[in-house]
Amino acid sequence: MSQLPLVFLLVLLNLGISWWNAYAVGQAWVESKHAGGYRRFMAWMGALMSGAGFTWCYFIIIGLVLGATHVLDARNLQLLFDIGYVMVIPVVLFAGWAITIDSWKRAYHQRTLGNMGVAGWNSFASMYNTYNAVQGFGGAIGNIFKNLSADDDDGEGALGMLVLLVALVAAALGAITTTLLIKHYAGRERLEVVRARAQY
């Protein structure tokens, strides 16, 4: 229980970052669609990072609720978080390194303090995530197979299916949240462009 405030703060921080990513992608979505190529690719990387962030937040929130209401015991709660980690971390690594490399490129061509700070933060985050993935990914995969392939004598098989369903719901909620936010901010950007053109 003493860790709940820290978990709450981390969820809020992750939600804020994911929301900001969706906002930034939405602002560039229409333009990147017309430009295509590299800019469109980077817009999708931002969208993937936003979706992964929201998905992880949903995993934590749903997991805490199911744990607090005793729907899932500690073993199945760990299984849920392991499944979430295995679903989210490959997306975070792929999109994160793409964004990191892009920030290096921006910092090299436009050597401002802001660009260099962003490149430094992205580098730290990508290396940290990669280190954690190397340390924990194999163990998470092993735990998933161990629990989902266990005998169903004690009803664990049914709980395992429930955990899988919850994982799919969390992933779907993350994707839906990101999609709605990007469309919202892309629509606002399109409206502002139309209004600006109408003034001339």
C-alpha cells in the first residue's frame, strides 16, 4: 500500500507523456499524410509510443482494480503485468529508437539547447528501456508460458484466459484512446488551417 502514491504518480506521468505524444502527432498528422515518406513514418512512431504508453497505464489501472477486489491473486496479477510488458516493450523499443535517432539528426542539424536536451533525454530513455528489456523480457516470457501451460486442476486455466482477455482489452483501450486523441487534434489543426485561409 505504501507504494500506491508512487504508482499513482508514475501513471499520471505516463498519461501526460502519452497525451502529449498524441497531441504532437495529431498536430502533424494531416501534413505528414500529404508529405508521406519519412515524416509519415515518424508520425506513426509517435502514435505507437502514445498507444504503448496509454496501454501500459490501462494495464496498471485495471490490474490494481482486479487485485484490490481479489478477482486476481498475486500470481495472476504478475501474469497480467508480464503479458502487458511483453506486448508493450517491443513497440516502445522500436518506436523509441526511431524517435531517438530522429532527435540525434535534429540536434546535429539544429544545434539548439532544446534539441540537444531532447536528444539526450531520448537517448537515456531508449538505453534504459533496452537494458530493462534485456534483463526482464526472457523472464516475463518464461512466466507467461509457465502459467498458461499449467494444469487446470485448480481452475488456473480459466483465470489465465481471463488475464489474456483483460490484456486484450487494455491493448484495445490504449489504441482507441490514441486514435481518438490524434483524430481530435488533427481535426483542430485542419480547422485552424481553414480559418487562416479564410482570412486571406
